[in-house]
Amino acid sequence: MTVLPASTSCDFCLNRSHFLFRHLSDTEIRNISFSKITETFKRGSIVYHEGQRMKGFYCLQSGIIKIYKTGFDGKEQIVRFAQSGDIIGYRSVISNEPACTTTEVLKEAVLCLVPTELLFELIKTNGNFALELMKLTCKELGEANSYLTDIAQKTVKERLAEVLMHLYNEFGFDQEGSLAIALTREELSNVVGTATESIIRLLSEFKNEGFIELKGRKIKILDKPGLMKIANI
Amino acid sequence: MTVLPASTSCDFCLNRSHFLFRHLSDTEIRNISFSKITETFKRGSIVYHEGQRMKGFYCLQSGIIKIYKTGFDGKEQIVRFAQSGDIIGYRSVISNEPACTTTEVLKEAVLCLVPTELLFELIKTNGNFALELMKLTCKELGEANSYLTDIAQKTVKERLAEVLMHLYNEFGFDQEGSLAIALTREELSNVVGTATESIIRLLSEFKNEGFIELKGRKIKILDKPGLMKIANI
DNA sequence: CGGTACGTTGAGTCATATCAACCATAGTGG
DNA sequence: CCACTATGGTTGATATGACTCAACGTACCG
């Protein structure tokens, strides 16, 4: 990982347009620019580990990462993904607890670490920022509850269809029309909450029934309405 | 449901000591006192329905309620419980979305409805309040993620043991030493995410093995360490 | 070229859901 | 007061979705 020159200003960062930051004054942006630390992470590297004390929250400038919890027997449960414009790790910072998830890079990522004190400062002094951040948290909480219900009630097949649609909506597709996020079968199983073999069988079932096309890790969705019907959404 | 005289001041409410409100000034408390609406709900009544627009958030003065999502086939998934001192419904208010859960009263409850505008006002003008509320949200989010992992990875038996310990820690016990919260078998199954029959079988298994004692809906926990071991916590 | 990580397939097993019958209790209304 | 109905609880039999285990194929990499 490389530490970029601190001069990289947040002004030029695409994330400037992120709804969370739209209420910040120029001075506040300058403060962040000044105190943030920018790092580049290669695929497979860990940004932070479960149990680790956070020094601040991260703002994703580019790349894709996965966020997961480690279950009792060591199996990982992927809780969410994040990409350009998303912020991660703020939950633990605000709760003032050790990180309760691990974050691993899937696609080379540039991350800015914004120190804890600055986050608290912003929340306390800029009500609109606080409100936006709270909205974000509430959105995540709603999604978590919703997915909880799905995992508790839906079959693996329904959940896989749902996850594929989810990934489609969140990450879109590349030039070939495949999902822009490429996961291993094991990672897919760690999102859906099932065994790798089950994912493999279901993927080829979906393929045979014409819902998707497979080329290695690349998944092309052919029949969105069909998948949504399977997923019951 | 009875509308109590508005003169019931928040000053005298036990919840005044709730950590969330400790940073409020006397003026702010008076504002809440003035604009809140206090209602009493009997067992079985619905405070708000999934899909409904919220007029504010609720503050539980007394009683116990369950909060659940309704799955595709109509089965309810209990997301959490709340009791005296807890606040509910703020998530949807802040996200400015229709309620994504239904709230039903388990034990006669007195609830205060604090209007939306006042909540936003407080967040924007009182940084410490915003921070406390955010901490609360983050705590809930952490718990949701944690339970997500459990449901995805643990067996029904492990989850039931965990839920029993959870209820014990959250609600304590009554004079007989039984759990202070009495749920039907079906409600228990809607927390654990399983079939009612499975809960019944597992409860009597726990009873036969000496972990618990059963008398109707009253559950007395006899062997905490044993249950925790089963739950893997 | 061998090693390592990922992917695939088949067979057997087990946990859990489903279905069906039945009991207990309490409230209701004639 | 009794039949009546509804709701919740229990038990057994059966079905099946999903996991586990094991073997093998494939592809990339130093």
C-alpha cells in the first residue's frame, strides 16, 4: 500500500458530489483534505480486521471491497459490499467499539482515512451533515433487517436470485453485459449464507433455465423478470 | 387507546434518565413535553403498520412491544423487542420512508409520540443529541448484522439457546425467576426464524436436559452457562 | 512442471419443514 | 350451564432442502 501525497484534495474527488458531503462548507472540506490519509490497497489486502480499533472511517475513492463478519466456526458472512463513493467503518467509530467486521479488497481500491475526531467534530457542529449521516445509517439498518427476514424465511434458491438482482442494481454491468462485480463461488455462498456446492448447483440450474449466462466468474443476467419472480420481489 | 392530558411532563418520566436525553436542555425537554402525544395501548393492538407513514417516533414509557417484518408468504419475522425507555420508529422517520416494520403490543404499553419536525430540529441544533442518537442507530445496526450472521450460520438449536439468553439479558426475570417476557411458541419461532413445531420440540429437549423449566409461556432458565455453550457465545 | 486455489459433480446424510391428528383452555352466546 | 369455536400447544410420521464428504477437473503462476 502506498501513501499518496496529502495534497490530493477532496475538492477534486468524485465523492465531493456524494450526498453525504453536500452540506459541508469549503472550510470543512479543506479540513478533511488536510487531515485525511489516502492509501491504495491491492486485491486481497485487508483494510481492517474484526476486533481492531479504528482510527477513523474510510471513504472509498475507487475500487470494490467486501465487508464480512466471521462466524463461530470461522465461516465468513458477507454483510455488504462497497464501491466508489461509499463510506465504511463509521459504525464502529461512532459506537466507539472495536470493528465488528473485516474489510477486504476485491478490486484495487483507493481509500481515504478520515480521523475519528474530525468525524465527531462534524457531527456535533454541522447538523445537516449529522442528519445525512444518520439517514445513511438508517438506510443500512433497514436493509439489514430486510435481509435478516429473507435469510430466515426464503430458500437458498430465492436468496441467490435476489442477491444476483441486488448486485446488478448496485454495481451494474461491464461492456460485455456481465455483472460488474466478479465474485468467487465461495464469496457468493458467503453472501447468500449457504454452502459453495449449493451455489454451483443453483447457478448451473439458472443457466440451464436461461436466466443467466456463465463464463468463469462473469455472470450475465439474461432474464431479469424471471429472476425477480424466483426471488419473490 | 386513551389520550392522556398533555400536561404529563417528560420531566417526571423515567425516561428522562435515558442516555439519549441526557444532553437535552430544560427548554428542549419542555418542547417535547408540550408537543408529544401520550397514548395507552392494550395487548394485541398495533402501534403502526408496515407501509404506514409515521408522524413521529415513539418513546416507550412502559410495557413491552414486538417489532416485526412481514415476509413474502405472510410469516412474521420479529426483528427486535422494546421496553420502557426504548425509542421506536425513528428509523423510518429519519429515512423519510414508510414504516418497514409493524409494531404490536405484547404487554400494555404507554407510548409518547414525538413529532417528526421536533426530532429533525433536535438533530440539527443539538450536536450531542445527534451523536447519541447516531450511537443508538449504530448499535442496532451492529446487532442486526450480528444476528444476520447467526441466522445464516447457526442451527435452530443454537439460535434458540441464544435467543433465550438474549431475552434473559434484556428483560430479566420476574418474582418466580421466569423470563419477564412471555412469548407464545409461535412468537418464539418468529424470532428464531423456524417452524413452531421445531421450537416446541427443542424447548422440551432443553427441559429434559435440565437447562430450563416450563410452565405454559413462562420459561425459567436453570443453567445459563449450559445454554451459552449450546449457543456458542 | 508441480503447486495451489478454484470449480464441478455425485452420493449419502441429517436437520428441519410440512402435514395431520389431537389435546387443553378460555371465552362466547344461546 | 353447556355446546361451540378459536387459539395455542403437543406429538408422530413423512418429505425434502441443503450440507457434507470425497473425488476429480481446470487454470493460472512462479
